[in-house]
Amino acid sequence: MTIRNAGIHRTNVGDIAITALNDGMFDAGTGVLVGIAPDEAERLEVAAFRKLPPRITISAFLVEIGAKKILIDTGSANAFGPAHGFMRAGLASLGVAPGDISTVLVTHAHIDHVSGLIDDAGAAYFPNAEIVINAVETDFWLNADIAAKAPEAAKSSFDLAARCLAPYKDRTRLVKHGQSVMQGVMVQHLPGHTPGHSGWILASGDDSLLVWGDVVHMPGIQFANPEAGMAFDTDADMARVSRRKTFDMAATDRLRVAGVHLDFPCFGHVAKVAEGYAFVPDVWVA
């Protein structure tokens, strides 16, 4: 029997508190990978003591800066069925109501990152929140001409992005790479997975953390072989470049990272090993 844990883990970046909130996970076959042969992907997964098929974890993050309560992404809500959408329950268990959230920092506008922005009726789930998102991302997903020319299989992604962002139209702030969003938060453009895909650098005192979105989906495979991408990357080649640059920056600068699809509780470091990299999870401390 598998017993689900609480899916909540809190840590600090200087004076900033950040809590990982697990939203669920799902089995994903190696067929969604590109840039790597399926048998090699399976070999890496097994070598990393992981089960097949690979699992993809989904998380979101609550950031507390003083009295401000900020979310990084919002999970999948009910878009993936009853086995997902646990982020909202995690917030409630912490005593955080939707109205308490002042800002949502969006890494990108895919289904498992923005579906939690709206309720079942399509209204804003966070009634007082401002949305902060890379302008490159909205220029892509909300462009009617680009949506009209998109492959049929991708049109639903454009519809979903527009539907989830629409209730916040009058309280959306567009930002660009390197811009300070608020005290202690800066946007880091990591293009490829989507055009405006971004991470958020939290900094307080001498401490810092990069919360990336989808630099990695399958940790057992993509750290060892950064050339492995996802079939749903908008630009797989650019995503590979961003992945290698991000890994190199994190390893060289000893920058702590967190990722939406890293194994829960999501925090750790990137180390350079052999021809690839490795993820070193944070050691638990009392």
C-alpha cells in the first residue's frame, strides 16, 4: 500500500521562508523524451534506482517575505483528475486562504503550472493576487495569430493559457529577464521549454535560491544526460541550451535550486560529474 505523505516542506533563504507544496505525480513513459534513445533513458532511470515508467512530480511553492504571501505556480487543480491538485489542500493546512495570496509568480503557462489560477467556473481562485509573468510568455500564448497557426494538437494549450490568465488581465505585471520583481525576487529567463519559460531567484542576505520551472522533468535522466528533452518543449534545442547553462551556473556558483518537477521536497544543489551532472538533495535538518 502506498501512503501519501503531507507533501509540505518548509525551508529558508535568509529571511525568506519558502514551502514546497506537492501537487501530485504521474507515470510518464520514455516516449515523451526527445534527444535520447528510449533504451538509454531506461538504463539511466534504473541506474538511478528508480522504477519504470519514470514518474513526473508536480509541486508549487509558497514564498513568505515579511507579511507577503506569494506563490510560484499554482499546480494543476482538477485538470489532471482526482490524483492531483493537492497544492490547494496544502495551503489550507497551513492556514493560508486564497485571499491571502498577494502575488503569483508564473514560470510559464502550461497546464500543470497555471490551472490552479482559476476555479471550476473559470473565475480567479486568488481574488487579491497580482500575476507576474515574463512578457515573452504572454506574447506567445496570448497571440491570436500564433495560436491560429499552431498545430491542432497544440491549440488546446493556447486555449488553456488564455482561459487561466484572463481573470487576472487587469492585475497582471509583465517583466523581463534580470528584472527585480520585488525586494528579494528577480526573474531569470530560461527559454526553450516555452518561449518565456522563467525561473525566480530569491535572495536574502548572503543566501540565494533559484526556483526553476521545467528545466528538468525527469531527474533520473536529464541530470545525467542534459541533451534529453521533452516532446512538448516549444524549442527543444533552446531548452537543451538553457538546461546546460542553468546546470553550469548552479554548479559553478554553488547556487541552491528548487524545481517544480524535482523529487519532493524539491530543494538541493547541482554537481558536475563525468560528462553530465547530478542532483544532490538538501540534507534534512531539524
